[in-house]
Amino acid sequence: MSAGARAARPSRGGRSAPGTPPLIRRAGIGDAEGIAEVFLAARAGMTYLPRLHGDEETRAWIAGVVLPSSQVWVAELRGRIVGFAALRGQWLDHLYLAPATQNGGVGSALLDHVKKARPRGLDLRVFQRNTGARRFYERHGFTLVAEDDGSGNEENLPDAHYRLRP
């Protein structure tokens, strides 16, 4: 699975007040359900992705694989998880947002937090068709390293390797 965005049950009122910064904090096992909801909803909005796993399998993967093997941070608005980022070594494996919070600064806040956690740089992969994410990462200083045919991801979709160096 690659770096992307959305929430199954958006909070009432959708976006927060302009300029309201999200609370960024380290995720715990108790956040697994909220993280899974964001992940599932984000991926549902990426209509080019094949659906390879059911919701319960995805929830178990978040709780049993992502949280124990990665450094994960969540972004909260009004006490609700609206995004998350997962780091494994120098790799940003996931950055997803609730759709109602996209283009509102939450993704930038999460990415800024991740950059501080990895001051020597970051690598990530993003689906080539995810043009919005590609523009987002490029705006934040990432440069394209390579594109490939997707044989390295379970979706078998072409992806792009981006890198950020200080």
C-alpha cells in the first residue's frame, strides 16, 4: 500500500475554522479504528485502485502491522482523527487525510511533523495516477527519483519514488 487520503464518517461541520491547526500526536493502539476509517475512506475515493482487502482485514492490518512496525502520528480536529502519517525508517509509507480536511493545511502540518522527525530526509512512493498527492509532495520539496511499472506494490499499479533531502 502507498502514500494517499479520506474518512468514512466525517465530523459534523466538515472542515474546521480556517487557520485552526490540527493537533498532531503520536498514535497508540487505541487509535487503530480511527486510522483505519481514514485509510478506508481515502482509498475508496481513489477509484483507480483495485479493492484487494475487505474492511475488517484492513482494520486488522492497521492494528497488527502498521501501528507496531511504524512510527505513526495522527492529526486531530475537534478530538477526531482526520489524518495520519506512518514512517518506517526513512520511508513515509502512508499519509492519508479525511476528504473533508483535504486542502485545509492538515496534510502540510502532518508532513512538517514527519520532516522534523527525519531531518536527514525522506523517501516515499505514490501511485503515478495520484496527481494531487504528487503535486502536494513536489510543493513540499520532494523530487522525483524514478517511476516504475508497479511490480513492487500489491496493486500492480505504476508508482513514483520521491525523495526529500535537506
